[in-house]
Amino acid sequence: MVDLLLLGCGGGMPMPNRFLSAVLLSYNGRKILIDCGEGTQVSMRMANAGFKTIDIICITHIHGDHIVGLPGLLGTIGNSGRTEALTIIGPEGIEDTVNKLRVIANWLPYEINIIENPKEPFEIHNEYVNWNTKILTLELDHSTPCIGYSFDFQRQPKFDVDKAIKNNVPKILWSRLQKNEKKIVFEGIEYLDNMVMGKARKGIKISMTTDTRPIEAINKFIKNSDYFICEGTYGNDDDLPKAIKNKHMTFREAATMAQNAKVKNLLLTHFSTAMNDPEVYLDNSKEVFNNTIIGFDRYNVTLNFQDD
């Protein structure tokens, strides 16, 4: 299962009832943080979410409302006792930005690995947990280089006893192949994990796009997501000219993408400071895509693996 926690749903500047952009994904006791606006640490404390097990921080773009909370968070992670390396992923310019922000987080008891503007899907590798997860990125249409993220939490196939026996795999190797050893040479014979494992099973897909205009490439990128987390800077349809000018989206535009991509749930976030009550505009999204959720700070949901 994967736990999704929306830490902050604001855009622009923090409000008394709304922290800035941040989402926390938890899987097998480890965490991925997407964006780190002001208030991220406070919201994590309010939700009793631990800092030490954040392995990856994904930054969508280098605007203050998405990254200003980073140096303080890095320090807090260090104070939590973490010594394992941490990975930061982001768009073009992320390495230079992180290095400059670390002027006030200069000494840390762990290394930081930075992946800038990844073009190809990649898997998470961590010696402390079998993530079995692929991360994809997509260049978005905003006023600065910006990327969306899609996380495919893959479910391990079931062990197939009949298949292992049919393929003459020694029982002494069953457990090792089941635990993701891809290939074992035993007594001069090569045994592969697919000789003992059943067919692939449906995983969990979570996608996030903020900040951006709706572009055609997003539809394929988010297709069949269990949760599509999308910016909804403007709720009122009349604000479409502002959305176009500032390279953001309206609720209705986000809902149209969700409908086209056949996602299961749309979670709207990144609300303008001028929009005090996003619920007022909920129907503008639901008229297009019924399974719309208006995000709020510390909204949380647990996604369980489902059988095909």
C-alpha cells in the first residue's frame, strides 16, 4: 500500500489556513517528498510524519512557493539522525539552486545526490527498502523550467510453486529468487527469477503536475493514474484569461485532462491566494469529472494494491 499525504495546497504565498506546495508519499516505511514550500516542516509535524526516512525529494520547479522550505527541511532531516544519502530530483537549474540554498544548510551528516532534468524513466534503488518503483518525468508548460512526476509503485508477482518445480529450480534457491535476485548460478546452471514467479500484477500509479498549462503530452503521462494530483490555481471559469497569461490551470481544465486520461481520482491543489474557499467552484470540475477532490492541508488517503 501507498500513503498519500497532501502537506500544503497553496500557491503563491502561505496563508493562515494553507501552507505551500508539498506532497508526501510513503511506501514500505520510506518516503518521497514532492515539492517543499514554506510550512512543509510544520505540516509534517502536525501530521506526525517522520523526517528521517525521506529518501527522495522531487522538485517540480524553482519558484519560491515550491522550494523555499528545502534548506530548513534538510537541516531537520540531519538533526533526526539520518546518515544515509538522500536524492534530490528537479528541472534544469536544480543543482545550482540547491547548492545556493545550502548556504544556510552547509553541514549535513549525509550526502545529497542531485539528478537534474531526467529524460528517461528510472527506478529507485535503496539498500534499506525494496522500492520496486519507477519514476517518470515530463516537461510542462510554465513560466520557468518545470517537470511533472509519475510514480509507478509496482507490485511483486506471486511466487509460483508449480512453475518453480516445472523449471527444476532447486528449493534452496526459491527464497532468494522470490526476494528479487534476478539471476543465480548454482552448480553451473543459471536460474532466473521469472522461472519461479507468476505473472505481473497491477501496481499503484500516482501522478502530479504543477504548475502548468494543459498540454497534450500530459494525457498520456497521467493515463490510468489511481490519483492525479493537479494544480487548480483558478476555480472560476471566468479566470481562464488569467490562467493562460500566468501559465496555470482552471478547475475545469484539470478535470478535462483527468477525464481524457481515464484516471480514477483527481486531487486539486495549488490554490490561488485570492480563492478563499475552493469548494465554491467544485462543480466546475465535477461537471466534467465526477471523482474530483478539493485538496486541503493534511488530506490523506491510503491506496491499496488491487487484484486485476
